Amino acid sequence: MGPIELNKRRIFFLVAGIISFYILFHGLSSFDRDSLKDATAHIPLPGYLSPTEHKPPIEADPDDIWDFSPEPSPAAHPDIDPANPPTTESKPVQHFDLHPIARLMQEADDRWRTYESAISTSFRQTVEKYRSRYGRHPPPGFKDWYRFARKRNVFNVDDFDQIMDDLRPFWAVNASDIRTHAAHMAEDPKFGVAVIHIRDHKIVRADNPSWRSETMEQVINKFVEFLPDMDIPMNRLDQPRVIVPWEDMQEMLQKEYDTRAMPPEVADSFSEGQPNLLDLSIKDKEQDNSTRLDDGWFFRPGKQYMDIAAKACPPESPARSNMTVAEADQLYKESTVGLVANFNLSSDLCTVGPTIQNLHGLLYSASSIIASHKLVPIFGECKVNVNSDILFPANMYYRHDDRYDYNASDDLDWRDKDDTIIWRGVTSGGVQTGDNWQTMHRQRLVQLTNGTYVAKSATEVKVLTEKRDDPAAENTTYELYDRFQPSQFADQHSDIGFVESWGCVPDCSFYNNVFSWKPQVSLTSQFKSKYLIDVDGHSFSGRWRAFLQSKSLGFKATIFREWHDSRLLAWRHFVPVDNRYDDLYALLTYFIGYGEANKDHAVEDQELNPQVYIAPHVKEAQKLARQGREWANKVLRREDIEVYMFRLLLEYGRIIDDGRDYIGYSGDGSELDKFDAGDEKDGLWGIGGWKR
Ligand SMILES: *[C@@H]1O[C@H](CO)[C@@H](O)[C@H](O)[C@H]1NC(C)=O
Ligand SMILES: *[C@@H]1O[C@H](CO)[C@@H](O)[C@H](O)[C@H]1NC(C)=O
Ligand SMILES: *[C@@H]1O[C@H](CO)[C@@H](O)[C@H](O)[C@H]1NC(C)=O
Ligand SMILES: *[C@@H]1O[C@H](CO)[C@@H](O)[C@H](O)[C@H]1NC(C)=O
Ligand SMILES: *[C@@H]1O[C@H](CO)[C@@H](O)[C@H](O)[C@H]1NC(C)=O
Ligand SMILES: *[C@@H]1O[C@H](CO)[C@@H](O)[C@H](O)[C@H]1NC(C)=O
Ligand SMILES: *[C@@H]1O[C@H](CO)[C@@H](O)[C@H](O)[C@H]1NC(C)=O
């Protein structure tokens, strides 16, 4: 190949590439010009430095230029004039916002920097990191996957821990047994499993299919040429399936650990002709005499989920010990007003299960549960932390569906949005009766944010209010106020309600005097609100990605785990909410603000909560919203779903291979040096990502 060989076609692409790069870059930087202009007036906002740790100033985060839009800054520190920032010589007094949210955001930013700084930039590094993390060679086909991922401009080529965690215990199960389970799982349709069959690098059939398996097929077709023969069982239900008792799981994880090895020379290809895949030549399953293994499915709808789920928890966890709610709270909530400090634990049933077992539809009265205590392979879109289902990116995130797809054309700029929190949905979550509906998570949310209802029921909630005993104090400090009456605030700032009832026994007439149905609001019209709250339905919520992509700020309460969890950081990309919602008004009053400064409160008897004042923290909210949006556009794209699925099915292909201990990629990664340097004609990773 000649050194410089530019034919017309290439010149065309080169020029087109430069132009699109220019447009993209230019387009991005003019995205919020006012903000950019204002960046010159940058004053370090109090509270962005950790109040507890005295560190040297952090390198300016390039993101932070977006923080300063022309909105007037909150009145909390009127002594700093933005037009005349104090010079360094005058040694201005540092003001700190000692609200726990400021600290939680700071800690999340620190975790984020650690995450972001450790990413591999070459195939060599990726391979090395793989081996040091997992103690094994990467699976066969890893090179192809790596190219595929780079061409799709993957942001973090290392972050696939979810896949490894999901598959790890299967190293303790005989590969041929995994294949046998998978092959026959769709045979009895009442167990709610679809199976996709790949033979000779093609999807040849799907048994018991649904729209879900059809979408999954579309994704797989992007890279099916690299996959070995396999049967892929997929959950057709909303609810997760596999609950392995903790003691059994410990044993399996130990086995996995003990079998780790990196033999010097292994075959970079899958084994051919594996037995015990489904014999597709047999048309009638009755004629198929091959061995079956019992999947152990049992039906358990409408019962307490913790009764079967607690088995999967460690003995010392709240779910299996006699820990009180207050003790369990200390494990994941901050101490002043109970904000979620550890989002993982806030959705960990071993920690919060006993507390919320009567407060969530899945836990109290799931409409369908078909579970197993055996480790059987089943791919699912979501699970709770006690489950061993193999997560894959939800089909809703891949399909194009107006109800779940973000469409920027109707989104407003932050400052044009209302100071409201919005939610719409149906009464799903579990089977509802006249006696149990108050245990459901959606119903509780709708009541708690209904001004009329909270007034009538004299509901009082916890918030933090600014301490004002010393007006000259250099820091803003807060104290707990636990008798906050939220009705006026809810009337002004919440737009939360059901659009219709659904899923009641015998019918939903018991809602007649409880809820009124609100008008449906399309996904994009919801973005007129600054704050969006996302809660579970029967299972995870498919709107979450669109919420993150929007210019609004997402609040999230959930018990479910999804494929992307390790990529999303609470307090960096979204606001975590406790599944009890006992922190909701503390969150809202912090961002939206409450009361007026410098009022003589004694005379304010016509207003509720005259004791409470908290300045608005609009910039903090905007910062979170922007970070969530930018991040979602980098790591939750359809391309990211393809990359995740490809990697997942390579790992699955190895775990079901009888030769799994002797196959994989054992090289040092140097084969792709040229590719990484952009010297190959299809190199230059990133280019694929621009062409959209
Ligand atoms: C204000 O907060 C900072 C950081 O926590 C602390 O170092 C300082 O002592 C506080 N100032 C006062 C007057 O409490
Ligand atoms: C796996 O199961 C197959 C079929 O039951 C058996 O022939 C084989 O020996 C088993 N392998 C191991 C490692 O247990
Ligand atoms: C399965 O066994 C039945 C009864 O022995 C036999 O009639 C049938 O041909 C077998 N099926 C296959 C595919 O061999
Ligand atoms: C929990 O309390 C019950 C009854 O009080 C007792 O029988 C049981 O041993 C306790 N379990 C643990 C783990 O402390
Ligand atoms: C986004 O919404 C606009 C206006 O509603 C519509 O014209 C456009 O086709 C939508 N874009 C996509 C990609 O769906
Ligand atoms: C709010 O609560 C009142 C009183 O309980 C009820 O009549 C009304 O229908 C509720 N509104 C909504 C939107 O559910
Ligand atoms: C939360 O769980 C994810 C995996 O889903 C893990 O990567 C992350 O480190 C955990 N975060 C914390 C704070 O424990």
C-alpha cells in the first residue's frame, strides 16, 4: 500500500469529516452561548469544595464553565458582588454551604474523577486491565469486540463489571448444564421465557418470542457473525426470576475464584459442535429425547417477596438479622434529614427490604412472580440486588418509541422551565385491592405530593432550614425542621398524578374518592418542568434514559438494578430519592427554595411554616441536570447498548463452552497497535461515532 494514496472518494470523506467535525464542535460550543460568555465572571461557588476536607483547589473541571448562566445567583451570600469579584490579594473569606447536598455532590464529583481518570486508551491496556481485574484472559473475539467498541466511540472500554458480576457464579456450573437449561427453557410457555437460537453465525429461530426478543434480535444482528452457536433464554415477564440462597452463592463465587487461570497459549476461538444445544431439526418438541434439567420454577404472585428474597442476603444484613429500621437507615442515609448517601444500598433489599416490604408493589403484591432458587441462565432487563438474572440493556432503550425516546426538539432551556416537579403514569406496581393500595410506591408518591391530601391528613415532613441565629456567620448552616407542612408548597410546585387506573381486583372503584385522573402529558411536554421524578412501575422505568438526556433534572427512587448502574453516579448525574420518599421535600425545598429571607416571622401567621427559610439552589440543580444529560449522551446511546450486548454475549459464549478454561485471547494486545494509532484504514476510532 502506498504511503499517500488519496483517491477522490477518500478526499471526499476527509473533507466531509473535517466539516462535520467543525459543525459538531461549533454547534456544541454555541449550545449555550450566554453561559459561555458568563464564564469570565466565574466565582467559585461556596459548597463546591468539600466542607470537611481541605484540599488544594481541584483543576478546573471543563464542565464548570456551564455553571454560570446569567440568572441572578441565589441571595444566600449577598456580600459577594459577581461583577466585582474580590481579588486574591484581599483574601476574601471563603463561604461554605454546609448543606449535606453540597457535600454529597462534592463526594460524587471526587468519585467521578477517579472513574474518569483510569480509563484504558489502547487495546494493550484494555487487555492488561482485564487480566488484572478478572484473573482470566479476555474471551475469544475480544479483538473484534474492541474494534467494534472503538468504532462506536465507546467512552469507557473497561466498565463492564456488571457483565462479569452477573456471569461470575456460572463458572461454578458445568458448561454443558448451562446449555441444557438454556436450550429447553421456552418449551413450556407458561414459565414466561423466550429463547433465541444462534447457529452458524445467524439468528435462526426464536421460541416463544415477543416484542422484547424481536428487539434483542435487532441488536444481536449487529455482531452475530462473531458469536458461536448458542441458545439465549430471555425473561418475558416484567419481574426478575432467579434468587440463589446466599450460602450457595458464596460457594459458587469461591469456585469461580479457585478456577481463575491464565494458561500461556490458548485458542482465540470458540469450540465447534457443542452438544446439548437445542436440536433445531426436531420440529415437535415431544420427539426431542434429549436430557432436560429442572429449572426449579415456582409461582408466587401476590405474596411478600422478602419471604423468598431474604435467603439471598448475608446473615448479618438487616434482611436476615433483627436490625431496626433506624439502624438500617444509618447504613445508607446521611444523618441530618435522611438524604440517600449510598444509592446502591438504598436499593439493596438486604438493607432496605424489611423497611419497605410493605411500601412497594413488587415486594408487597407482585402481579406475577415465577422464581427459582437454582442458578439457571436467564437474561433480564432488570433485577433487584438479590437476583442472579443476567442483565442486558432494556429493549425500550433500543427501540424507537415516542413514549420513551428523548426528542430534543421540544425540550426547553433550563431557565425557561417551571419550578415544578412532574410525574404521570398509571396505577401499576402490583395487584391492587381496596385494602392494600396504600402500600404501593406510585400511590404513595401521588398522595404525598397532593396539596389537598397532605393538608387534609395534616401530613408533616422533614426539611432542613437555614440556621439564622448568627446572621454574620461566614458559613450557611442548616438545622432539621420536622414539622414542615407541605400543602402550599405542593400546590405550587408539584404536578404529579395518575392518568388512569389499572390492575385492580375486582375493579378500581375504590380509587373514586382518592385520586382524580390528570391529563396525559407527552414525554417531551414533561420537560417543561425543571424536575422529573422517576419511580418504578411493575418493574424498572423505561423513561429513565430520556429523563437523563433531557435538560431537566431527574430524581430517582427505585429498587431495580439495570445494565447501566455502574455508569451512573447519584449526586453527579441525578438526585437519588429514598423509596419511602421521606427525603423528597428536603430535596425539593433545597433546589427550589422556600420562604423569604429577612422576614419578620412572628407576624407571618397566614403562611405555613414561617420558621422555614432556605435559599434556592438553582445552579446546583442545573449543574446536575447538565452533567446527567452530557453523560447520558456519551454512555447510554444505542451504540453503547450494542457494545454492551456484544461483550455480554462473548462472555456468555465462553461460559457455556466446554473448553472455557482453554480458550480466550492470550496475546499482549500489540496486534491492534496500528488500529489504536489510527494507521489502519478502518482505524481512527471515534470516526464511526460521528456518523450518526
Ligand atoms: C466554615 O466552614 C469551613 C469548612 O468546613 C470551616 O473550615 C470554617 O471553620 C467554618 N467557619 C466557621 C466560622 O464556622
Ligand atoms: C459436565 O456434564 C457432562 C454431562 O453431564 C459430563 O459429561 C461432564 O463430565 C461434566 N463435566 C464436569 C467438569 O463436571
Ligand atoms: C424419541 O424417542 C421416541 C420413542 O422412543 C422415538 O419414537 C423418536 O423417534 C425419538 N426421537 C428422536 C428425534 O430420535
Ligand atoms: C431475632 O429475634 C428473634 C425473636 O426475638 C430471635 O428468636 C432470633 O434469634 C433473632 N435473630 C437474630 C439473628 O438475632
Ligand atoms: C421530534 O419532535 C418533532 C416535533 O414534535 C417531530 O417533528 C420530529 O420528527 C421528532 N423527531 C424524532 C426523531 O422523532
Ligand atoms: C388529591 O387529594 C384529594 C383529597 O384526597 C382528592 O380528592 C383528589 O382527587 C386528589 N388529586 C389527585 C390528582 O389525585
Ligand atoms: C455501586 O454499585 C456499582 C455496581 O453496580 C459499583 O460499581 C459501585 O462501585 C458501587 N458504588 C458504591 C458507592 O458502593
